Amino acid sequence: METGQYKAAVVYYSLDGNTKKVAEYISRKFSLDIIEIISDKNYGKNSFQKYVVGVCDVINKSTPLINDINLDGYDFILLGSPVWVGTCAPPVRSLINSGKLNGKKIGFFFTHSGSAMHAEEKIEKFNLDIISMLLMPNVKKNNSDLKPLVINWMLDIKSKFNLSE
């Protein structure tokens, strides 16, 4: 989406498809380019394995290898991540640590099925130019409730930056 003075894209990581669902909705609704963060890390298929490996990676502040993402030409990034242990998923941390988000405006959206307590505070410590954050609980269960939430969030962002569809 060309936006007056900004060019925007949706960039996301999704393990179970919840964040992907929201990212695709935002991309379709607002005609934005969409870029998936793909990790080389295998977090496993069963819930227990995903939980253990994911928790260890978050605690250790791991930065797994991810695909090469070109954000040149984008000024505004809508960055999506599931909440893992109260922060973003390690593949998103890898993108943040790469420096590719430096100098870009960020709208951060999270999906979670449990507690997202302190997620916003932890993300603010990354020292990005975050202009808005959105927490979306229970994406699988509350799909119809998410659309107005996302639309209102995007309209708020658009009003701040005079963005147009």
C-alpha cells in the first residue's frame, strides 16, 4: 500500500497459523504486501515439544536463522508474532536483531491463547519506533470478534499517518 508518504507491508511469523490468519486478513483488507518470517528452527508438532523448545529459546534469547527478508522501500511495517512467554517469538527477535527494522515505523500485533501479560513492555525494550500495538486473544475461537478489533486498530494507525486504502 502506498500511503501518502509511507509504503507499508505486513511481516509476520506464525507457528500454528493464528498470526498468519490475522496477517493475511490485514493484507487483504488494506491491500498491503505480506512477507512471512520463516525459521530454520523445528519447534516440533506436538504441544509439549513446541512449548519446551519455545520456552527455552525465549529464555535464552535465541535468534534462530530466518529467511532473508528485504524491507527496502518500506517505511511502515505491521509486525505480527505469537506471544511466547510474554514476548515475541524467537524468529521475530531474529528479524528485530538483524537491524532491518531500524528507521521504520512499526505497528506490532500479537496473537495469544493464554496470558500476554507484559508483552507490550518487553517489546518496547527492543528500541523500535513502535507507534501502535494490538493484542488479539484466542484467534482460533474468536475469529468474528477479531475483524472489528483489527479494523479499528488499522483505522487508528491510518488516522495518525494520514494513510489511505
